[in-house]
Amino acid sequence: MISANTALTGSYELGEVARSVLIAIVASYAALDLTGRVTAASGRVRLAWLSGGAIAMGIGIWAMHFEGMLALRLPVPVEYHWPTVLASLLVAILASGVALYVASSRKLGVVAALTGSTFMATGIAGMH
């Protein structure tokens, strides 16, 4: 039996850590490529590009995080509460949407960049 005062020692599966990094790179590229099209678009087309970017970035953040969690090997079984896991996906997508909306303005100033960054950071923290 493990005591409450005993720390769990874990290790990481290198292949899964590498996969997590690859997911982050591919998702970031896809999201930023889609969002780059937002500035030139208007109306429903703009909303479609923005939604695509938010979904790509949100799923990428979420998948990178959970792939990283799966890379951690602990000496005890680990289970996830799937409703909470899926809620964290929604948080990541929504935060990405707001951040990408702010970042896709025609004139991106310091305030807009900081606002978008704050929404993205809050979404990532909220996902945890």
C-alpha cells in the first residue's frame, strides 16, 4: 500500500513525448495557416476560417496535453473521467477561437496581442 506521504516516481515514454511534440507542431501550423486566411475573408467565410483554426488549435492543444499525459508511466493505474476530458477539449477550442479572433484583426497592436495571448493562456490553464 502507498502511504499519503510517499511520492510516486514516474518515467516518460520517449516515443509518446515525441508524438506529443509533433502533434503540437502540426496543429499550430494548421491553425495558424487557417487563421491567416481570416484577415482577407469576410462574413460567413471569415467565420468558417476562424472556426477551422479554433478547432485545429483547440484539438491540437488538447491532444498534445493528453498524449503527454499518456507518456507518463506511473507504478499505479491511471484513469480519466471522460466527461471532464471532453469538457477540457471544449475549453481549449473556445479559448483558441477567442485568441485567434483577436489575433486575426487587420491591425494587430500590442494590446490585441496581449489580449489574445491572455485568452490562450487562460484556456490552456483552464483545460488542466
